Amino acid sequence: MQPSRDMTSMKPATWTTKTNDKPTSTSYILCTQTTYGRPSRMLAKHNIKSVALPPRKISSYLPPVKDALGLRTLGVYSIPCECGRVYIGQSGQSVQIRIKEHNRHIRRAQTDKSAVAEHSINHDHFIKLHGTKLLLGKTRYMD
């Protein structure tokens, strides 16, 4: 038979570090279930503060799967002019192709095919085709 232990006489373990001292330095540790506790206690004995950092997800290291479509979609777009006016247009084809068509109409002085070309040629203005923005893009076939 084993001798019985008196549970009231047992004292909890105490740390030897002083709580009044400020930490001399800080350590950043990746926080997982098993890796934070023991290193944190070991550093606390040497008066080093430990900060838990959550692990980064693998997806944060990878580039996005889908590229941004930008002007390769069809929809409503705006083209600014140097005079401050803005042309708003809608295209059933990609906006990028429509911008190329506007540029071609300006080069060939075809004012009957494009309102942008007409404004550029009649008022001798520079159209900022590189500043074109997509205002509303269609994502599906039957939007």
C-alpha cells in the first residue's frame, strides 16, 4: 500500500523571473498548437518577451489564379479629352478593341464612324485613349 499524500500541503510551482522587470528584448514566434508554449516559457526565464504570430496561409505566397480582365471585357467605358470633356460609350465587343477602332478613326480622319474622332478632328483636341476606364463590365453572356 502506498502512503497517502496530503493535497493541501503541495504548493504550485513558481517562476523565478521577476514580474516587475521590463523585458530586455522581444521575440516573435510563429504560433501553432505545439510550438509556442515551451519556447515562450524558456524566453521568459531570460526576461525576453515573446509575441505569438499566426502562421501565414500558403495561398498568401501564391499569385492570384485569375488575371484581371480590365479592358478586355465588354461594357460601358469612358474616354477623357484634354479639354475636360468625357466620352461615355458602350460596346458589345471588348473595350480594348473598341479603343483601337477609335484610334484608327482618329488617324484616318473618319469623323462619320466615331464621335471621339469627330471631336478630336473638329476641335483639334488630343483624346486621352490611354486614360480609358471601364465603368460597367458585363460578366456573363446574357446580362
